Amino acid sequence: MSDTTSAPVPAPAAGCPRCDHPRLTTVTTSPVPGVWDVLQCTRCLYMWRTTEPERRTRREAYPAEFRLSEADIDGAIEMPAVPPLVTG
């Protein structure tokens, strides 16, 4: 069961790995206190667990081709639609 925190918490020194925004929300924490947290950026909605490798948790190591700027986010036309579930 997850426990969603509605108030943003201060980000680590580096901010969001994808867009460098300084505000994150803790979405859930490990069942064993202090082991890991799942964080989400309040601007680009990127989500990661704090125990993931640096290429997912640190801006400097995040792949440059997937980084976003504030202008990229503001200029996005729309959120891509999720295709219908294929059953069969």
C-alpha cells in the first residue's frame, strides 16, 4: 500500500534528474524505514526510487537526450494519449 504525500518536499541538492526542478514529492517509502523513497518531480512528473543508479537519480548522469528544460515543458502541445488496452 502506498502513502502519497501531497505537500512537496525539498529536493536533493541536484533537483530533478530530468528537468532540474528543485521541488519533489515523496510518493511512497519502503516498508523498512529509511531504505528507499519513491520521488516525483512536481514540474515534469518524472518518478524514481532513490536506490536507482545515478543515471536515473542525478542530473549530471541523466542521459542528455532525455533531459528537459522549462521551455521544453512549457512548449509541449499535449500529453501523449495512452492507447486502448489490447485484449485477446
